[in-house]
Amino acid sequence: ALTVAGIEVGEVHQLRVFDSPTRDARGWVLSAAHFAAVPHAQVQVAIDGIASASAEAYPVLAVPVEGGVAAGLKWDHSEIVTQAVKHLRREYELRPDRYRFVAKLEVTMLELRTAHEAVAGHRILKDSFRRLMQPKLFDTGNVTQGLLGKPARLFMRKDEEGPRAVHHSDWNSK
């Protein structure tokens, strides 16, 4: 597994190249922005490493994203984070748990919806979510072994043909 800034990440994807003569006061700078979607718990481990002054610690900063917008970073880095968030949210509108925030192979519809709501930053209608995602899932025929209520059906994600290419519309305002 690849480790970036002390955080174990699965896949790293190129987001886009940022290029403008005015994006940095020091001169014309090109930046190829990449992103990796990792669960918050893994990021928290890196942040805790800094707090404990570990010799292995890297400088990691958690930047709040309010309404899909990151603020307070130098140069145009807020825009880069904002574009990464937009891309991540679009992926989660299209695919069931694209970056595997729910680590289990067999998942309930509630577990998937909860992960999608965390990414979206708002509640998602239960029936709309089910209609959108169910064709992209296999019903395993298994159910949960919970203590309360009706057992929930378990699903597996259908195989995907690799990551969806980032399209210029991913960073256009809508």
C-alpha cells in the first residue's frame, strides 16, 4: 500500500492541472493536483502522530469543507481542495461507495446511504438512493444477524471498469 504524508492510501488519482500566471505571486506555477479518498479515521491517526511529536510525523492539516468549499489555504489551494470535493461528491452520486469508505464486502443499503450522506454533506432520500444504487449492486441473498428489527439484506458492489476519467465538467460550476 502507498503511504502519503504518513497516511496509508489505496489509490491516488490525478484531479487536474492548475495553470495560471496569476495563481501564485512568486511566478507562473503549474500544479498537477492528485487526490486520494481515505476514511477520516486514517487521517486522524496522522494528525494524532503530529500531536504526539512522533519522529515519523508529517505535517497534516485537516481543512473543513463548508458547503463544498474549502477556505483559508495559501494561493489557490482552496480551489484545488474544492475541486477534489466536487469530484468525490459526483462519484458518489453515480456509484455505490466508489472509494470504499465502508470497508466490508457485503453491505446493507443503510450502510451505503450513510457513507454517501457523509460525502454529500446532507441527508439523501431513502427510496431515491435505493432506486439509483440497487442496479449497481448484487443482492447476495444474505441478511444481517442483528438483534433488533427485521434483518437487512446484504449487497455487494458490481465490478467496475476502473476509475471514471475526470471530465472538464467536474470542475465547472453548476
